Amino acid sequence: MLFGGKNKKDESGEGKSKVLNFLWLNLDLPAPPDPEDGTIRQPLPEEYIKNVRSAGKAHPAAEIDLWVDSKRLTERQMVYLKYAVENGMKNVHLKDLRSIPEYDKEKLYNKAETDPNWRNTYFSTIWLQVDAAKILISLQGDFGQHFFADMDHYHLDIESEQVQKMIGQHGLMIGSAYGGGASIENQLWGFDQTRRKFFEQYCATALKQAYKGNNGYEPLLDKVYGGLAKGKNAIPVSEICLPIESKGMAHAVQPGHEWSGKGGWWGGEKKEKEAPAVVSAAKVAKAFKAAAANDQGVKAAVVQSAAAPKPKAVKSQMAG
């Protein structure tokens, strides 16, 4: 059973448009150049691509959006990833964070990670960026209900009776590692339009805290315990906390990166360097062929041209 309570659907959520957002940020900014043999570096773990598609299959009536930063990926990686994520899925979309002005212009998001030990702390650049950006993407679009989940929580059942009861009663739900309000987490949440201001304020506070070197966890605790759970109209935290499970996925491993991060706090054998994880030239060519078929005129020609491997440089035989 997918977590979120009984599989029975709650009528309060029926007929309301829903979006479930996922986020992935690569360490490099800008992205390193593509190999010259027609392959590309793996844009994100293949298991995470499968997770996003699984969420799309589980919720065919909802929009499923995977947000990435196009400046952290090459054009070829973006074309391949769009195909890998969207192929055969009408409700699943690859979204570019750079299409959000508040993201594109913000200095925080235009910094590359420079700490090879980023996995040993939740206060390195990449985590500050992720914690702020996940709130920002949750505010995009005009939907009746907005959801966000970390990649390993793709099995969140946004239409379950438990989730819809929380949103129906209080306008939001937030993940809790131990349930019952024991430990609020910023790994997933959902809200309707009555709580949009709550998340707008949370977004602004998390961004300010990021510039002070703090991640987005404490600002969420402050918003809940210092706001929702206090005063005359206080909400019992247990009534908005959804017990969450992890599928045991490798935690935010950057595929093939020399700072991949295996090891650290989350176990596994640490490697100083790792061979680049690549997508084969055949798979890349297939993605470009599909992109060209779905495009028209000049655009298709440009896509087909871009799909060709870069020619290797030929050394001159002439004497200098």
C-alpha cells in the first residue's frame, strides 16, 4: 500500500486540480561539456526517472512536474531527460527552473557547489539551494492543490483519504518521520489555496536564512510551532502530520560525479573518484529522433543536427 492512509479516496479532493512537484539539482554550474563520442553524462539517477514516471502512472489525473536547472545540464542532457521522463506520459513534464524569474535572477541559485564533502552536512551550498527551491516550485501554477515530495517519497498518495482529510480540514499536510507530530520534516507537503500565503512566507524566510548559511528545516518548524500550533485557533500538529516512509533509495547521489557523495552520513563505501555514469549514444540518438519528430521545420533540423556526435579534432600534419 502506498503511504498516506487507506487507499480509499476522499471525496473532498475529487474534481480539484492537483500538481505533484519533484526537484533535482546537479552540483556543477555550468554543466561540464558532453563527451565527444555521442554519449552524455547521466543527468540524474535512472531510479529517480523511474520514480517520477511511477508517480505519473499512480496519479493520471494530476500533473507531475520534475524541475531541473538547465544551466546545470547540457542541451543534449536536457533533450534526453525530457524524452526519458515524458515519453508515453501525458501528465508528466520536465520543467526548467530558469523559467521562474525568482529563481533565475536569485544569486543563491547561481552559485556552484565547491565543497567536495557536501554530503557530510546539510548546510553546504547545494542543500541551501534545494531547501529554498523546493518551496518555490511548490508555488508555481494555478492548481487546487499543490504537492512536493523528495525523490524517494514518490509513492506519496496525494489522493488518499488521510491526505485529503488533512487538507480538507486544515488546508495543508506536512510529512513527519515518526508520525503524530513527533518530528516534522521538510521532505514533503501539500496545500490548497487557503494556505498559499503560509508557503509564500515560508519561501521568503527560507531564502533569507539560506544567505545566513541555514537550511529550510528550522524555518518550517518555526512556521508550524510558532504559528499554526499557537494561539486561539491553534491546530493540533498531529492533525497535519503525515507519517512518511523512504524506499531506501541512495540519498541524492550525483551520478558519476567525482564528488558523488557515496558514504558520508548515509552509509556506503566512500570513493574519492568515480567513473562517469553515461547514457549510451544509441539512447541519446533515440531521444533526439523523437524530439525532432515532435517538432516542426527549422527546429527539427536544429535538433537533428545537435544529436550528431561532435567530430574529433584532427591534428595538422603540416610542419610548424
